[in-house]
Amino acid sequence: VEAYTRIISINTRVDDSALKVKEEALYRLTKLYVKERRFDAVMDLLKNANPLFIMIPKAKTAKIVRTIIEIVSAVPDAIQVQIGLCRQVVSWCTAEKRTFLRQRIQSKLAALLFKSREYQEAMAIISKLLRQLKKLDDKQLLVETHLIEARIQHALRNLPKAKAALTTARTAGNAIYVVPLLQGELDNMSGTLHCEEGDYP
């Protein structure tokens, strides 16, 4: 742990090779903390890495933070921990004015809240987030967020709104390349809603 911490905190080099080493050290340290179930240490790690994040492009920071959250997400029985981490990262992003990353993490947070059946809070986050995304015209995140909205509305038994959200997701997806996994999730949601109405293909 100490060796990885030293690698991350050394600021003498910021070339590509040094940054790759620092990034790998962040991931390895995160995996160690997760294995020991020291989830608070993961957030502290992100905070302590702030000097590094200031030196690298925002897109690179976003990738690192998302990867760290994915490492934590691999823990099968720690959804509340994941929710807590996402909340803290959203607060950090707001303080650091990292809008793009904040929106990504809020979408992830809404999906986690949906899984934990906290539908009202998830819907509140989604509604606010969608207003922001429509102004920025981020089609990829729009597709993902509208799909989460459709799932939440379906869980709330509001089928008309679920269908409307799915239609909007598909419309946004028509303008971009949708990866096969996301396309499969859209098709699965579509099939679920058709079955709800007794419209079996």
C-alpha cells in the first residue's frame, strides 16, 4: 500500500510513461482496498489523487474515476457502498466543476438507486440530469439515461411514461453508434414493455 501511495503522490514526472504508472498504481491500490472492504479508503484515495488529476486532461481523469467506481461495483453485495461512493464523487465533481464526469456518475447513481428500489430518488436525479443533457446534446449519455428512466417508470407501473422514455432513447440512439450491449438492453426493455401490454411478437 505504501509503495503505491508513494508512486501516486510523486509529482516530479508527468510524462506519458509516468502517468501510466500512476494510473496503474491507483487501480491496484483500489483493488487492495476493495479486497479488504476498506471502502472509505477508496474515497480518500480519490481525494488524495486530486493533485494528479489537476495535471492531466479531464477526459483522462473521468476514465480513471469511472474505472475505480467499476472496480468497487464488482463487489456483489455492496450496492449501498457503491451508492455512497457515487454520492461522494458527485459532490467532489461539483466542487471541482467537473460537469461531464458529474453527469456520468449521476447516471450511474440513478441506476444503482433503481437496483436498490429507491425509485423516487432515482427519478428525481434522472429528471434533473436529462434537462442538462438535452442542452449539451450528449446523445450517448442521453440514450443510457433515458433507458434508466424507462426502467424506473416501468418499476413504478407507469407504462406510458416508460414507453415514451424508451422511444426517446431509441430516437437519440439513431443519431450515433450504439454499442451492441446497450442495443441489447434497449431491445430487452422494448420486449418487456410489449409483453406487459400482451403484445407478444
